[in-house]
Amino acid sequence: MRKKIVAGNWKMNTLPKEGVELAKGVAAGRGEVCDSVEIIVCPPFTHIAQVVEAVEGKNVAVGAQDCATEVKGAYTGEISAEMIAALGCKYVILGHSERRQYYGETSESLNKKMARAYENNLMPIYCVGENLEEREAGRHFEVCKQQIEEVVFNLTAEQFAKLVIAYEPVWAIGTGKTATAEQAEEIHAYIREVLRSKFGAAAEQCPILYGGSCKPSNAGEIFSKENVDGGLIGGAALKAEDFLAIGKAF
Ligand code: 13P
């Protein structure tokens, strides 16, 4: 049985006080979601420590939204994987399309970030996904394959066992336009096949999350698909009630 995961990517939202309130709300209702579903919140760096404290002992894991390519040193403004791990994070989102699009994230930088994450026992949530133009040209399979081959294929079997993948079609992020459950299943199954070609049977254990306008009203149908193991949630993760309702969709 693959791990089921619902992760909230708060992006650049919430001030510390609001983030702590949100985390407390998630922790308070966590019991309504099946224990076997891993619930993760990913706040901005500035209040990770407070959020870790707010969810302590509540079976809610905390992740960061990015980490630096380098270990430590003269890199003004950067946050290292070691710092994130020291605050109590278990996960780190890497390769989100917003970072690829707005901050020049490439496979080269992502290979370094993945290495830093593993050195610090952080589990990466590695994001892949095509944009609208690529989808319309029917190139979504090759785009996802390339994003996986250039980064995930460099992992050892031991590292791969700790990886989570998130498929997030760029055209569905924050647009209210969701991939249909069939579209999600089609590409999730394809991604698993790509993973199987490199890692064999271990690919069956890798959670593949769907992300892109996922909300309480559509999560149930999307999560019912065989190769969809949960969601990476943006907007709907900013309300504890909605986020928990998505968790309950399993
Ligand atoms: P939305 O759920 O707001 O579309 O965002 C999805 C996402 O990018 C999660 O990482």
C-alpha cells in the first residue's frame, strides 16, 4: 500500500500569527482525517519554527517550500536544507512550477537541492508538470518525463524510496481549472511507468500527488484514481476547514 498524502503549500501567504492560527486549526481537526493519511503543511520560512511548535504531537508534518543549492556560507538571502531540518521540517517542496517559471529553477539547480535535502534527511516533494501550450501541443508526457529523467533518475534506490512526486499542470494552478480525474490518472500512470523503467518495482511505492485547483468538491473523484496518492494543495490549504475536508476525501 502506497502512502496517502495531503500537503498544503501556503506559498507566500500568511503572516506569522495567521500561519500559527491556520496550523492550529489543521492540528485541531486532524483527528477527523484518517490516521494513515499523512498531513503536511508548508508555511513560508519565516514561521516554520512557530508552526512546528503549534502542531507538535498532533500528527501533522511540516515542510519547507524550497531550499538552497549550497550547503552553507556566503549566499545572502538563502536558506539551507540544514536550517530547515534543524527547525523540525520533514519535507521540502522542490521544483515547483512557480520557482521554475519566476526564479529560473533548472534541473541543474534541482539536482543540487535534492542532494542537500537528502543529506539532511528531508524528504523532497518533487514537482513536475506542463504548461498550457505544452498540454495543447500534446507534449505533456514528454515534458514530465524529461523533468523526471534529468533529476529523479540521478537518485540512488535508497533516496528514491524517500521521494514524493507532485504532478501539477501549470494551467490548473490557481486558475480554478482542474485536470479531470481521467487526465490526472492518465499522466500519473505514465509517470509511474517512467519511474518503473528506472527503479523497477520500487516505483509502486512512490506517492504521486496531484496539484492544481484541488478543492473539497473535486478531491474525492481525483483521489479515487489508482495512481493518484493525494494532493499538493495551494489556495484551499489556506483554510483549515477546506484543507481538512480534502484530507477526508480519501
Ligand atoms: P492551487 O491549489 O491554488 O491551484 O495551487 C496548487 C499548487 O501550486 C500547489 O503547490
